[in-house]
Amino acid sequence: MSSPEKFFGTDGVRGRVNTGAITPEKALLLGQVIASKLNPYQTQGKSTGLHAVIGKDSRRSGDMLESAIAAGLNSVGMDVLLAGVVPTPAISLLVRETGANLGVVISASHNPPEDNGIKFFGPDGYKLSDEQEMEIGAFMLSGEEWPQSSLAETSMIGRIKKLSDAAQRYIAMAVASFTKGTENQPLKGLKISLDTANGASSFTSPHILKDLGADLVTHFNVPSGDNINVNCGCTHPAIIAENVRKDGSDVGISHDGDADRILMCDEDGQPVDGDELMALIGCHLLQKGELAANTLVATKMSNLGLDECIAQHGGKTERTEIGDRHVINRMRQIGANFGGEQSGHIICRDHNTTGDGILAALAALQVMQETGKPLSQLRQVLHKFPSKLINVLVSSKPDISSLKAAALITQTEQELGPTGRVLIRYSGTGPKMRILVEGKDEQIITTQAEKIAAAVTEEIGL
């Protein structure tokens, strides 16, 4: 049995520009559908009196898709504020600050320049629910056109304005989250290497860190429209590691294209991933009595050592499905204020409502500042279980339980017992299966992961 077709992936809709769902025509239709289906304040199906905020990363195709989705929103009566090139988390802030009914981000995150994507925030600054995405996606996959009767009368068509201070608002929020009324430049004397991936944070993150007093060396912050994520950014940890060593910096910070996630690097040039950041920040919050519900929320992809680490410091870890949206939903349900993903989507919910790369970096820098310890020492709070992750390109995505490898997966789970796990899932953004095996014995997990990967490749591999 094949997996049902889905319009939205793990984080919005994403793909190669001018193909599939990422065309001007589909973007225009998506604007019409989402404005009409999400908002209760409609007149005969038209979103009159409402407005949306649209932001984008630095890709060449951003202007085209921004124009198309804005036209779709306008056509059903919704006004649009254009925030320009800003990080994804800036839109979650601006939706709330401007009283918008919808936030739109045009970005393909860490994907190459040839790709783009679209994701949405509701009026509360949180990403859409699974149910909302399913309703919208069902229409987009139906092949239907938006009915002419639901378009706005001429006098009710929406207008477009520029939100000229969008980046400055976000910068002010981030700076305020760190200073909290203390000294104006708390990072003075700290040398930081910054990689903005030639993306959405190329303006904002340097300003934030400089405003806080950092001695900053910035790399990859000259977007051309065609160089976003090209041999730079947080998916290339060796790059920030090399620059930290070359610059003689105390710490490195590396964003992805839309800056909703982070990779850091210690002073020795060793990358620090999302699990390590969650561990060192989470344990520090526990020690200060500031980890709400004494709970850190992570996904199934995080290392089991994270649970052990947090438990040793008097807290607990809850696990969700993959995607920062699921992490945030659980955080809201239990009143948690901190969580994230191994990939570097870190949520500091006291300050913003989505994964925020620069806020996560500032939280880690605050731990350094308050403890007087370097990142190389702070990261040692987490002792990771050995793990093996293998990505297999697949020709189709049948139900995993129907594969011949299912018996091998069950056998591996039984062999690992309670101190290990097997996590098999398909990528939400490409023809790929991710195979993760984790446990105490490195030889066993490596052997079993490779056996499972071989079995999957033989059956459905490309």
C-alpha cells in the first residue's frame, strides 16, 4: 500500500521552482484557498477586511512567488503587507505585532537555490495544524479551480503595502530577549564567526550580534539570489568550523537559508548540533528553575542521551513526531517553554512561537555568559548514545510494515531492548527513507542499520 499523496510536507510545501506545486499558478490558487478557508470573517466566501504578512528568503524566485500569492490573497479581498527578505521567525512575530490574520513565508529553508517553498502561520503566530493543512491540501490536489463566485467585487479587492520596518522590529525583539534590562552590550569581548548562508538572516543576524556588542566576523552574507545555501550554511558544518579556526573566534553561528534553525561551533572548531544545544540550554534552565513544566520537548530523531542528560538534572523529555510544528504543539499542550530538533530548530517560546536560529544562539551565549564556561566545556553535559543514520533513495514509499525489511526491523528492536531504538521514516521533502538505529553497542547498531538499508535498497531503492 502506497502512502497517500500529500500537498504539504514536514514544513509547508516545497519543491523545484516552476514545477509541481511551486509555480505562479499554484501559488496564486493557494493564496485564494488559504485566505478563504482559514478565516472565519468572510462575506460570501470573501476574506474582506483581513490582511496577511508575507516574508521571503533571498532566492531569485522569491519575487515571482510573492507576487503570485499576494495576487491570490488580494483576489479574495485580503490586504497584504510585504515584509521583504526576513527570517521565517520574523513573520511569526510580525503576524502578532501587526494583528494579521495570516503569515506567509516563501522559502525552501536549507534546500538549493533552484527550489522554493511556501509555509503559513496563523494569527497567533503558530504554524497551521495538521487538520488545516489537510483541508487546504485536499483542495489543491483536487485539480479544481477556485470558483469565480468566491472572488471579491472590484471595490473589495485587497491592496498591497510594504512593511518598511519589518527587519528592524525583529532585530529589536531579539536584542531585547537577551539584554532584559541589563548592560547594553553583554557580548562585548566575545568574538563570533557568523555564516548567514547568503540567506534571509544576512541583514538581521549581523545587526543583532553587533548591537549586543560582539566582535563579529561575518561570512556568506551577500545574497545574489542564486547563492543561498551554496557551500555554506548550517548543512555544511565543516565551513563554520574552518572559519572559527581561521578567525580565532570564541564561537561560531551558522544559519540555514531562512534562519529558523542553527548550528553552532565551539572555540576548538567542533560543530555543536541541536541536541547538544538543547542539552546545555535545558540543563541550565533546570538549574535556574526556569524550564517550564520541568520538561524539554524534542522529536523522535533526538539522541537518547538527551533524555538521560535532562533526567540527571531533575527534568524530563517528551518526544513528538518529526517537525518543529509538532514540537511546538506539544509545548503548548503542556505549557513547556523550551524544545526543538536535532537538526537545529530550537524553540524559545518565552520569546517567539516558532523555531528561531538567532534566539537559540543567544540562549546558548547566555549560558556561556552566566557560567563563564566556553562552549567546548558546556557541550560535555550530553553523552550521546552511539547511532547510525543512513539515507536511502527510494523509487516509491509503500507502508513500511509491508516491506521485506520489516522483519529485520523488528528483530533489531528486540536485540537492542530498552536501551536502544530503530526509527524508520520517509523524508517529507524528497524520495528518501531515513534509517536511524541507536543504542549502547556501536558495532551492533552499525551492522543492523546497514543490513536494513541494504534490504530496503534491494526492494525499493533507486
